[in-house]
Amino acid sequence: MADTLDVDGYNRELTNAVKSAAFRSAGSNPIPLNTWENFYSKVMPPKPQSVPMLQPIEYSDILLDSPISILELDGALKDLKNNKSPGIDGPSNELW
């Protein structure tokens, strides 16, 4: 088997067939379907059918979970820079 592999590890017969078919129309493909299926089943194995669900992490932080105060909001609005394009919500920073 090792003597039929190219330098890159691909099947030499398949590589030669692909090169010879490079400029042909799709209807005249000399490579049988099962050759393609065998090659790609080795290169790209099928994905698993089911992926286990991740469990949410129970995390709580008193500082991060507390409501936003008026002082925090006022400080954040004052730190906004002028002459910047508005975000997806539309209002520009000059509005504040």
C-alpha cells in the first residue's frame, strides 16, 4: 500500500485520475463514485450523530448580578466619545 501513495500521502491512482479529469466536463468524470466515497471517507470521517449537551455553570456574583445604578449609568454615558458612528440601535453618542 505504501508504494501507491504520493508524497502527500494520497492515493497515486486517485491523484492521477483527478489531474487527468481537471479540464473535462462534469458529465465525463472517469472516476467512479465509490472511489470518491472511499477517498473522502478516509480524509474526512463522518461527524458524530449526537453531541452531548453542555451543562450550564451555576455562577453567581453579587457585584455582577446587582442592578445597574444611576451613578454607573451616568459615568458610562459621560465616557462615550463624540464623533463616532452609531451602533445598531441608531442613537449617536452626541445624543447623551
